[in-house]
Amino acid sequence: MTRRKKTRSLADKVQIRTGRRKDFKKWRHENPDQVTSSTRYTQKKRQQRKIQAARKLARQESGEGITIHPERATESPSTERPDPGSSES
């Protein structure tokens, strides 16, 4: 008998359960409480999210600021136009 190659693929898990991929999918669907991600996977994903958030924050801080609606900032409050939806008499 030859030795099997070590792998983290789904195929090995399938053979542990029933030997068929369809059966494993069905079992996984019926038993969600027993199916969890590995700690290595969750730690890796958590680290990736931290790095992604840090990069996003760095991009936001390095970018130049823009003024939104600059024409409103220059107008005085007395010259504001009334809202078209309001009914003034």
C-alpha cells in the first residue's frame, strides 16, 4: 500500500465522512454547528483584514482634502435661496 500525500484539500475530508463529495456537502449543510473554519485560517483572515484597514486609512490620510459645495461656504446666510419645496407667503 502506498502512502497518501498530506493535503488540506476537501477530497481528504470527503473520504473521512462517507467517501463521496455529495455526501460531505449534505452532511456539512445538515450539521453547521460541527463545521468550523480552522484556527489558522481565521487568524490569517483576521490579519489580512487588519492590514487592509491600515492601508485604507493610510490612503485616506495621504490624499488631499476637497471642499464640498464651495459655493455655499462663500455665500452669506442672508442671501440664501428658499427651498423650492417650502411654502412661504
